[in-house]
Amino acid sequence: MIRSELVQKIADENPHLYQRDVERIISTIFDEIIEAMARGDRVELRGFGAFSVKKRDARVGRNPRTGASVSVEEKHVPFFKTGKLLRDRLNGKS
């Protein structure tokens, strides 16, 4: 599902909301998650999962084409851990 499909589904299920309002709500939710992660905070949505940021230390990697050593800088990457309810639903458990 892509963002526009999510907006359309929520708008269809809530006819009292304008589609532009639904778009604004979804954008606000995503923006808040992004801002929290940028601050290094963890975002937990009960039953769905938790978003967090993991730090990857600097290291020496290899260029797969040439085999030459390449220095890889330290970086922060987003990480998502599924919640128990989501995991159970995906595995056919209710």
C-alpha cells in the first residue's frame, strides 16, 4: 500500500472527513515520527511496532567490483521492530 492508497482508504471509511484533511493528518503523523527519530527518540505504536534509530560505527568495507578497501563513515539508520499483535496476525494467529 502506498501513501495515496492509505489516504483514500481512510477517506472512504470516514465520509465526514475531507480528503485534504485526511492527507494533512497522515502527513502530520509521519512528520512527527520522523522528527522524533531525528531527535533519537523511540516511537512505539502499541500492537503495531516500534521505530528507533540504530548507530552503525565507522568501518572499513570492500568495493565488490574492485576489491579495494573503502572507508565507510559512521551513520544512523532507521530500525523497525514489529509488535506482538502484528507478528501474530501475520502468522495466522488471532
